[in-house]
Amino acid sequence: VKKPESEDDEVEMNHYKQLVQIGMKYIFTIMPRAHSNLIMNNLEVVTKHMTELLSSTTQTSHELIEQLLGPYFSDFTACLLSCNDSKIRKDIAGFVSACLQTLAKAEEDDLLEEITITEKVKKTEKGKETNEEVEREVSVPKALSGRFVLKMLEIVPTECPKQWIRFQQYFEILRDFVRLGRNQLEFMHKNSALVRLVDFVLGNKSPLLQSGDKRYEMGSRLTRVDGFDSIVEIVSLLIRNSKTPQINGEDTSHSSVVYPEKMHELTSIEKKLIEHPEFYIRALKGNHDTEGLGRAIGHLAYKNRSLSLTMANCIMKIMDDIEEPDEIEHYFNVIRHFFDVEDDHQILRFDTVFGYAMPACYKRLDMPYPFFGIGQI
């Protein structure tokens, strides 16, 4: 199939639209069953060509994402959250992510705008849904890519917890979207992604948990939650694009601030969540994007004595629980950024983690008198 020279070429674009239907069948009919038929041997090659073909134009990407957002959304989430084959989940996620990125780049100017649409919903009486449908007007992102990402975010607390072993690729799609640039970060801020994701990771320890509620426990002492890697990276980018009382968009030389020309104003709920020690303890214990995590911690700790002490205590608490020497390596990614922050509390952070220098008296056999000095690590 030849790529059309112009998207205004109706004949060629009609061919491409037909390819979208082939692509949908490929995602939901062939790929999930690849492990039980011969296509598994050529799955990587076929997926690569299908991805390049369908993500090569805005039109085909728009058609595919529109189908996924509509009648195929439940099938899409089922494949990414329920399929037991990680390679198939990875290929499906890569396929969808490539099309979403093509579309998002084309819709850059519309991403932060909203439109009003009319949708049909089930009528409720006395708190229960009925079969009767009513129309209501709702505001949604003007960009189709924004509506797709928002719908993915909305189902995170209900659909993802029980599939924690398999949801890695689901969050990789969101991570790839955030990596695109400033507008995508601003879109995530606008739609409370920071609250949604940190609250999700904290689970039963979240300060937003309602009294009497209990959430599904994700992970265990022996099993790592791989999907948290992408979540921690997204949260790190969102934190580093946010103002703090000490960082107002002007003083940004201390750390890797993201897009300082337009920084997000944190809400009280966002502050409460991102300063919760348990989020950083879980991220550190699981070795989740420690490079980004360290930069985020450094951003928050800058000129903040209280938070510097909190983060230092988190690091010490986790290091005390280390059983294998090899496990300590990834902690130094975080510690390096934590100590590199140049402010009035830099020495305090160092001393809190490694201890204060104390005078000591050493008795040495090769010396006839006591040796006085400073104990060192």
C-alpha cells in the first residue's frame, strides 16, 4: 500500500481508512490469539509494518483513535489489562501509542481547549440507573487525543488495581503522551493527573481514602509492580513542572525544572499527596525510575527544611531495610540529586542521612598515647 502524497487525495485516503478497519481487526482479533497460531513467529515484523502504516498520517491515526475511543474501548482495555502475554500487550501498546502521538502532535493547538457536546446517559431514580436514556451537555477536550487520554485516566482507579501484574503497557501509553511536550504536561495538570496517579499508587495509605473504604492491594514483598515505572516518571515530570513556595518560575537553576516558562500552581490536595512519604518509600523500594524520582525530590526539597528532613528520613528508613548489598545501588540515583541541591539546607540533608561527625578517642597498639580525631564513614 502506497502512502498518499497528500491527505487531500480522497481516493488514497479512502484506502487508508479501510486500513484502519484492518488495523482494528489485527489488534483485537489476531494479536490476542497470536500465541496459539503461526503468526506469533512473524508478529514483530507484521506489527512494525502495521504501526508505520497507520501512524504515518494524521487522518489514519484520527480514525483509529476515534474507533478505540468509541465501540472498541472496552476491547482495548481488556487486551492491555487482561492478556497474559506481555509481548502481545507491548505490541498493542506500541501500536496505539504511535498513532496517539501522531494525532497529538497534529492537535497541539486544540489540546487545552474544550467544546460542549451532547451525550446520552442512563436516567437515575433514587440513586439507581433505569433503562431510560436522557441527554445532557458536557464539556470535553476539543482534541480527540485529549479525550482518549482522559478516558484512560478515568478508569485507572476502577479497572487497573486488580490487573497490577499486567498494567505496565497501559501506563506506558500515558507516559509516551506526557513526553511529547509542555502542552501535554499542562493537559495532565488540568485534568488532575497528579492527584489521580499518586492516589492510585498510595492505595490504602492515601489521605483521600474515605472512611470504611478498602482498596485492592497491589504488589507484594516478592513481586515488583512494573507498571509503577511509568507512573513515577509521569509524576516526576508533573512535579518538576510545578511551583513550590520556594520556586516561582524564576529561581530554577538548582534542579531540572521542566518548562520553567509556564509552571503549574499546585492545589492543596496535590501538595498533600506529593509530600506524602509513602509514595517515595514505595517508589524507592520498587526501584521505579529513581533518576526521575531523585530530580523530583530535589525539586521539592529546595529551600524547604521540613520536607528535606522528611525525605532524608524516608531514605534512611529504606536503607535500613536493605538485605542484599546489590540493592543499594539504585538508591544513590536519588541520594545524588537530593544532595546536589544547593541551598542553606544542603549540609543538613547530608548530615541527616549519613550522621553527624562526632569526636572519638581511638586506642592504637602502635602508639603509646590515645589518638583523638573525628569518626568518618
